[in-house]
Amino acid sequence: MTKSSGGAMIVVTADQIRSSSRGDRVPAMLTALESLTLGGRSRAFARTAGDEVQALIADPADAVSAVRLFVREGGWRVGLGIGPVDTPVPDDVRAANGPAFVAARAAVNESRGGTQDLAVVTRVGGAEAGAAADDARAALDLLAFVWRRRTAAGWEVADLVAEGLSRQEVAARLGVTASAVSQRVSTAAVVEADAGEALAVRALTAALG
């Protein structure tokens, strides 16, 4: 007999936009998502139906990283559902159930009316959890706005900075001057995006209750 667990988790569901005209991009997206290291009770991304992929995520930081990947690839609506999950949790996310999955479905539907094709819906009770979910959506919307404007060069610098390289080391890796790296970091809003990601993680953590 299954029951809902006491601890909430995050379900990330993404639906490809205009798949009939763009072709099936699910395999490529799943390959990109393999770069995420999901720990704990998380369950990896899998195709759930048609042009949709889904994962069960325990760590809010991993959820933010997943959203970043979807925005970077482009052409996806993303819904984050927060809530309990039926236990025991099966190994395959496609066999899992619970309020968090219902919330994720509602979030995907709600994302259709959003400017950034994103939404966050919670099934955790209480005004504080609801306010935190709203804060998470606002932070993710702002991040998506920044991420969508990055050039390939901007992403290249952001990736190297994320690896922990100094600006001098990034410059040496790319064969450019340190001042050129600083300009790219500024144009790509790397520092601001890092702060935004930290804010989104804090909001999602609060929304989990």
C-alpha cells in the first residue's frame, strides 16, 4: 500500500514547444540532462509521453540547473511542481505518483501563459510555502530572461567560471585578454545570474517546507 511521504520534493516536467514543426528534440535534451548529477531520492529525467520529459528532484539546486539547461537549449515549456510523493518511490520516474506530479502538470499548463514559458505550482499547504513558490517563479523568470540573451561566447565564459577558473585562467584557456573575459562576464551577466540562481534555490527550499 502506498502513502504520501511527509517530505516534499520537486517534479520538473518540460514539454517541447511546436514539436510538430521542429521535430523530436527529446533524445537530444535527455542527453544534455545527463550532465546533471541527481542525488538522494531523485529520479532521472525520462520521456513520459510524446514530447514531454520529467524528473523527480530532491535538491532545489539541481532543479534550478535543470531549468537552466532547458532555457539554454530553447523551445521548452517548464513546470515545477512542489509537494509530497507517494512512497515507496519507484526507480523509474514514469511509475511515480503523488501531489508533486499533479502540481507539475498544473505548472506546465500554467506556463503557457507566462512570458518565459515557466511556472511553479505547490501542493504544500500554508501561506509561507505559497509565497515562496511565487518567489521561486519570479526568480526563475528573471533568470530565464538573462539566460535567453546570452551568446555562445557568453555561455562559454559562464561555463568556465562555473568550473572554478579565475578570469586569468579563463583568458588563457580562450586565448584572449583578461579584460576581454571581464567584458564577456559583464555582457553575459554571469555574476548577476549566479546571485539569481542562489535566490531561486533559497525560494524553492523555503517552498519545500
